[in-house]
Amino acid sequence: MLNIDGSQKSGSGTILRLSIALAGILQEPLHLYNIRQKRTKPGLRPQHLEAVLTAAKLCNAETEGAKLNSKELWFHPQQINGGEIHAEIGTAGSIPMLLLTILPICAYARNTVRIRIVKGGTDVRHSPTINYLKHVLLEVLDQIGLKTSLNIHKYGYYPKGMGEVFMKVQPCQKLKPLALEKSGELENLEGVSVCTFLEERKVAERQARAANRYLEDYGLEAEIRVVNDKSNPLQKGSSLVLWGKTDTGALLGGDAIGELRKPSEAVGREAAENLFKEIETGATVDVHLADMLVPYVALADDYSTYLTRNITEHLETNLWLTEKILGVRFEVRRIKELYQIKKKGL
């Protein structure tokens, strides 16, 4: 049995998500305790609980302790069958974070996975936006052999949520290594600026214009698609994601969300600043993608490597946990202002 102390390293939900994913893939029982011990409200919150229950459906797992606020959990996975999966968060809890839990498991399913997630947040604080997942993470996962499609039926924001997405994952069983050793030349910059029931205030347009005003100072311009969304009459909100691709296959992203009393221009500038931080350093993945990729390169055969500008708490935690559970070895090396993450070949 895998025994994982959730108070180690970040002491956050990333330990729960990654432990569940890896236990499901290995089909090994997991005992997780001190769940989210270092957070203000420790234990399983609604989005974490639904992530556990959704993973359990995928893995035909039996669970103990899977209830709200629980700080201890037993997860006994079996065969990963795939098929139709339904999840309902019921709050503005993050849909992208739930997807981050189950995506690695889906790669090893026997059949195509079709998952519908309802009543959650697509664009909320402390989480990547749903369009970041669609246009950054899933594009890179395509490079290593995991084929997905993601459709956003309803955008959901704090505090009501009510977002809805549908994802289809084609299992691949064997992931390819990822070698992103050089940043290369920037080929294009793109983005998606979304607002829901805020068209009359031109929120999406203002976000896009502000982002490009910032980028113009550095000789850059992004082709930003404006989406005046009407999918969710119960919850107004907005978001912007930008991404840049280079001729070496590096993909960098930056996003931001709208909030009460936060001007649209501030959202646009924030997303552009977040992306430009990545571009100017010569990184081959942004700081958020750097931690999301860890389980995939850990599971892939042979050597993988990429460059990131910072070792975040989540990245450090994910490296530690995958080494502990899978027995793989990562090497982290400083190269000027960047950090090279290298997964050694088996």
C-alpha cells in the first residue's frame, strides 16, 4: 500500500490529486493522511472530494474516508475501464483541477473516456483557466501521444460556478518522451478573451486591447479571439488566456480572470505580463505547465527535459511525489536564469 503524508512539501491539494492519479495507474491501494494540512481549511473540499469520486469511477475503486472535510482517505483502485463518466462539483470549485486529477489515469484506460463535468468553475482563482488547459496543456500532451478534445458548454465563475465541460480522451497506454531543450524563435502569439453576459460593457474586447497594448511595447502582437458568451445566465464573469509557440515546439501560456471591481484592462495586462515573463527568459514551458507535465514525463519511457524560469512549490512537490511513488529520478539543474528539469531514462 502507498502511504502518503499530505502535510509534506506544499501540504496542498496537489498531493491529493497526484497521489490518486498515480495510485490509479499503478492499481495500487493508497492511504493518504493529513490531507491539505497546510491550507486554511484542511481536508477534502467539494472540488477535491468530487475529484476523488470521479477517479474512483474511472478505476472502479473502493474508497474509505471520501467525505467533505475528511483528512484521511483510503483508495483501492482496480482496472481502468473508461467509458462514460459524469461528475458534479456543486460549487465554483475548479473544473480544471478535477481534470488534472483524472487526465493521467485516462491515458491508461481500456476504452475511450468521455467525461462530463457540471456545476463547477471553469475560470476561478488559484487554478488554470479552462482555456489554458485547452490551448496549452492539452496541446503539449498531444505531442507526447495523449489525444484529447475539450468542449466548453458553460463558463462558470465564483461564487456560483454552474460551468459545464465535456472532454474526450483517447487512451494511449504508452506516452512518448518530451524533449524541449531550446526555446527557439517565437512563431505566433494567440489568445482567447471571454466574457459571459458582459458584452454591453465590451469586457472581452477591452481585455484583448489591453493585452496587446502591453505586448506592443516589446514589439509583439497576439491574435486574440473575442468570445461574447451567453452560456451561463446565472453567473457573469471573464477570463483571458494567451499563448506563444516557438519553432522548436515550445509552448508558453499566461492567463488571468476577471473579478469584482477588477477593471477589464487590468485582466488584459495581467495575462500579457504573465506570458511575457515566460517569453523573455527563454523558458520552454511556463511555470504552471512545468508542474502539470511532471506525471506524464515520469510515466513516459526514456529521457525527457524542459526549461522553466522558476521552481514553484507545486513543481517541487510533484517532483518529490513522483519520485517517491514511481521510483523515477529527476535532475534539477540551474542554467543561467533558468532551471532544467530532466527525467532520467529508465
